[in-house]
Amino acid sequence: MDASKLTIENVAKKFGEVIAVDRVNLSVKPGEFMALLGPSGCGKTTLLRLIAGLEKLDEGSIRLGNQVIDDMSPKDRNVAMVFQEFALYPHMTVFNNMKLPLKNRGYSKDKINEKIHWATKLMDIEDLLDRIPAQLSGGQKQRAALGRAIVREPKIFLLDEPLANLDAKLRAKMRVELKKLQRKLQVTTVFVTHDQVEAISMGDRIAVMKSGKIKQTGSSKDLYYHPSDKFVAGFIGSPSMNFFEGELLEKGEKIIIDTGDFTFPLSAEIAGIVIKKMHGSKLILGIRPENIHVNVSKKGLIVAEIEGVEPLGFETFLHLKFDNNLAVARTSAKTEFSVGKKINISFYEDAIHLFDGKTEEALGG
């Protein structure tokens, strides 16, 4: 398949007074697997439908390769879309489901058979061609739907939560298989999901959406270690990042963050960067669960009460309670913890994330 670059420029879409997609810009490289990640209602499916031509643009432009496709009909865009519900025709066999888009494009009988043989072998569904969708398992329906998309040899795959209806075990298996298939075909792919595990494990890059806007685009490491704002920081990672609202104060010659539950000193270098970027004195301190160090025997640290213990075999999640906040710490399963016990915790400056209290944008250096 010929991989094509996808370019989305200032794309906007409204439904009545609701802004579904708000001046989005996104570039997907040829052969790249781009995951669109965000909560329900953030506009990711609408953006996918705009690329497919199933919705009309209000503003902006979309290019596939060097061709502007804004006014092209869906059938002329040479895109293949796979939906959450698979959208197989229930009265047709798998063979006829795959045959239909080729027949509509005017392929000869021999060419149709050749393409279906190629796609079914690739998807390992050669023995399912005579079955109708009701006779297929969830995984088999998924393979058939992907086979129908592949058989057209499109310029781009658009996948709208295609694994959502599968059970957890099959979903994990299909993540691996789908990514392996995409690498083999080298076809440009945009994959919509609300599941960060899917996005992180499959996407070459991830675009995080909220309220119709793309908040940040990058690799999973970029998003995890260098989030652009509080929303991205909280959306990527499981358990999610802990947040403490605080105020930046001078205490003698030191600059500290006072959260009400504890104070945290900042180095002169970090304090200088933060002060230049802040809108006022309020900020938010973020710390990931694995960066909270549980120091059971040490004194003079941050004190928290264990509200819950979640043992997971090789690790344990501790649910911590402060006077004003709650947090989760990820720690070794080797140490025994009990609910109600007060413990000492600490974390280091190079592990914290700081966000503006007003804009919620990252303040780090």
C-alpha cells in the first residue's frame, strides 16, 4: 500500500451552538500510527468523520498527500474506516462483505478474488468466508471488518474505537495483532480511543484531545514525562498523577510551595523559572504515584495516613489521606502496610511537575 501524509489545518466543526472540533491542526506522517486519545465527547470521533468525509467541514482544510479532500465524497477519498460496531452487513457472508466495496469500484471478478484471497490470508480468516456475522465471535468480526478495510488498499486507515466491544483478554491480543498488521502494511493510520493503554501501546505518536482541541501531540514518553498542562498530566498514567494546590511563598531566603498539608522547597533555579511563567502566586504541584517514596522509619517528612491498601502481587498501591488532599503511592509489595497507620513520605524536586494555578499550563524548566 502507498502510505500518504495526512495534514489537518485549522479544522472546525459545530453542531448548533456546540463546538465539536475547535481549529485543530495535526500532521500524520506517511505510514505513521497516530492515536487520538481523549474522554467521551472531546471531538475525536467527529474529527475522524471529517477526515472520512462523513461530516462537512465548517472551517479549515484536510489534505491526503498533496490532494485537498475537503469537497470530495467519502467514496472518492480512498480512506477505509473501521467502526466500534464493525458495521458488517448482517445478511452477507464475510466474502460478500469484502467483495462489495471492490465491486462498487468496478474491479473484475478475478481481481476481486485475488484481493480477497490476499486480505483473508493476511488476517487469517480464510476459513470464515462462508459465514455471516452472527456466526462469528467478537474477534472474528473484528478481523473480518479489518479485512474488508484492507482489501481496498486505502491511503489511510481510520479506526474508531475498534477494540471497545471485545473482552479484556481478546482486546490485549488484538492490540498486538493490529499494530503488527499496520507495521506490515505501512499504511497511515488514525486510531481513536479513550483508553490510554491502547494509545500508549499502539501509537507511534499520541494526540490528546479535550473540548474539541488538541492539547498536546507527542510520543508516550513525551506526554508522560513532559505534559503540557494539568489535563494531559492527569489523563496519561495509571494511577493518574496526584495534584496538590498550593501557593508560592518566600520563607527567609527560601522559596517554598505551601499546600496546606505540607511545604515543599524549590531550588533557586527552578523557582526563578516558575516565577517568570506564573500568573499570580497560586500553583499546582503534581507527583506521580511511583515518585512518592514511602519512608516508614524516617521522621520529619510529609505525614500521611493510609486510607486503603491495594495489593497487586508485584506492587502495592497505597491510598493516602492528608488533612486536605488524597493521593495514591505505588510501592513495593515486600513491605506490609495497614489501614489507619500514619507513615512518612517524601519526593524529590526533579520528580515533581508544576502547573499554573490559573491557566493549568506546565511551569517546569
